[in-house]
Amino acid sequence: MDYQVFYLSTGYDNYATQPCPCGYYNHPTKECVCGPGVVKRYLSKISGPLLDRIDLHVEVTPVSYEELARYDAPARTSKEIVDGVIRAREIQAERFKEYKGVFCNAQMPSRLVREVCQLNTAGVALLKKAMEVQKLSARAYDRILKVARTSADLAASPDIKIEHIAEAIQYRSLDREGWAG
């Protein structure tokens, strides 16, 4: 089928859901047939506390043949991606070697997030603005910092930079007030 899905990751488990009953809300080429308020009501079935526990909200839309067939630039190979993930996991293993039961960023308790996920002034300002505009919870704040730390690890950056914060904020799409109308 030509449906789009949301890919949701808690850091431990992964979930997927349709954006509306017909599956075509925000679809690039097909019209959603759901009536006014149906999409909002449909998505409201996913409770705020549950969304807070999900690290990544990624909207996945169908890709056209033309986009698939177009050759722009060589993409990273699977091996390059795997090697990057392995390096990031090694960074995390080293970071958490003194902490019992913590092996990766997703497992950090809040007190450790504050210690490990230090931001520069620009990062603080960006995250503060996102928290205010999107009306994010304290739990979402921690999730954003953990994802930003992971993004920095994947880039082999010792510091969380503004681009890592921006990327992590983008993964909170279902938290955005007004997203579904």
C-alpha cells in the first residue's frame, strides 16, 4: 500500500502508526478523506505521557519512482553507517563505564542527562525556544537532550552543537501543538 507511517522509537522498542484513519494525512500526492477533526481525534488517542516516552517521531512518506531513480550523489554505504554507529556506541560505552546499568544515552537518568548533555549558549537558546513554542514537557526536554547527545556521538563530536539540538527537536513532530489541525 502507498500509506505513510510515523516511526516512533523509545530507544528500546519501535512502533509505527498511521497519521489518520485513511493513512493519507500530509501525503505528498494523495488526498486525505478524513473529515475535519478526525485526524486530531485519531492522533489524540496516543496520549501525551506515551509520546513523552518516545525518543524519535519520524514521519515517513512514500517516495516516488522518480525520486528513487534519480542519481544525485553517492550515499553513504551500509558499512559506513554501521561503522559510525559502532563508533558512537563505543563512545557511549566509555562514557558510561562507571555507571551501573547505563550503557547508552537512552538509558541515562535525568540527573545524568544534566551532567552529560551540557549545551552552549546558542543550544540553550534554541532548546528554550522550542520548549516554549511547542509547549514541550520536562520528559520531552530530557529526550531531546539524549537524542542530541547521540547525534553528537554519531558525528564524533565531544560537544553537543546547535545542529545536534536542532536535529533532535525535529524528531519531536507529534509533540507540536496544532500539527493535526
